[in-house]
Amino acid sequence: MSIFHSMNTTSSALTSQRLRMDVISSNMANVDTTRGKLVNGEWEPYRRKTVTFQSKNNSFSGFLNRAVNSKGSQNYGNGVKVTRINEDHETPFKSVYDPRHPDANEDGYVQLPNVDPLREMVDLISATRSYEANVTVLNATKGMLMKSLEIGK
């Protein structure tokens, strides 16, 4: 394990959480977008997007095999990565009665995105707290490395 291993792991978490915050911001910005994607000649409202994380270059079986074969040495992860950005197809669109809206159907209902601002704010707070925790880890690691350099003086 290198001296910078923990910094690399933490920086991957910072990058992933930053992307998560960007996706949440996109969801919030499109909360009223009724023309998100053209599907079969019909406009479909914006769909909420979510981020999927995965351990970088590791799987449970890989950790298990290394733990069994390591003979007591420590095995550490390599950080986190974003595997994909998913569209939420499970949550239905919201229907609102507004016959004056240009995208209203013949009954006067408009389909709005499946974005819930309250849920997005909770996710944003979670991502922000995770980001802040990783910044704290990065600063603590940097402090320890600086102190170790001072010992050599």
C-alpha cells in the first residue's frame, strides 16, 4: 500500500459525490420540464435520474479471495466509482389539471416529471454530508503526512 492510497480512495469518493450532486441539481432544475425527451413522436416529461456507485476494481469475491490468501496482511479497497446514471422508470409522472398549458392532453391534464423536490433535497443533504466527511478525511491524511515529514527534519 502506498503512502497516497488513502488520498486516492478519498478523492474517488469526492469525485463520485460531486457527480451525484450534479445529477440532483439537474433533477431540481427540471422539476417542471414537460418536454424532456421525444419518444415515438410524443414529448415525454423529464425523468428523475439517480447515480449508482460501485467499489472500484473490487468485488466481494475478490476481497474474500485476497483475505483468505493474504496470510494476515491488510486488504484495503481502491475507492468508489460511478457505474451509471439511471432514469427512474418506476415512479409515475404527476398529472396536473391545467387546460391552458400547451402540453395538456384533450382532458386538460399535463404530465409533469416524477421529480419530488423534497426527496431531492434529502438526497442533496446526504451527498453534501458525505462530501464533507471525505474532505475531513483528506485533510486529516494530509495533516498526518505533513507531520511525518516534520519528523524527518
